[in-house]
Amino acid sequence: MPENRDAENRDACGCARRAYTTVMSSPFTAIVQKDGDWWVGWAKEIPGVNAQERTREELMESLTEALRDILELNAEDALESASGQYEEVSLPV
């Protein structure tokens, strides 16, 4: 058993690094509407999260997946932008 498993998740300066693989617990709002034969929707709070599907259920699945993807990419970009010592702090919304 390793003495300090957390050490495996630290960068060269010893700062904690975490990969985000889950969506934050804050609720997001989907705007959904029927447009002819299609259901279209987007996330109100996050630009670029949108989808179009044949059923409302498929639309909600696609929007959820798109939201997860964009949050994960944004988190990765934020971590790659950090240099030197940094910390991750939760922001209440």
C-alpha cells in the first residue's frame, strides 16, 4: 500500500492536480423546444452546449453529454493554464 497516494496526483511543485470527470452539482437549465420533426435545445448558462434530436429523450441525453464534455474540456484548459503554485477552490453559486 503506498504511503501517500495523494503524492501521485501532484505536479513538480507539489501542488494538487485533479482531473474533473463529473459534472458539478449545480443545476443547469436546458431550453428545449419542438421545431417541426426535431427537438432542439441548448444550455442557458453555457454557450456552445446545444443539440438537435428526433425525440425529447434523445435531446436531453445529447445535451447532458455535450455539457459534460464542455465542462471537462474547460477544466482541462484551466489546469493547463495554471503554472507554479496554485490551489483549486470551490466557488458557491
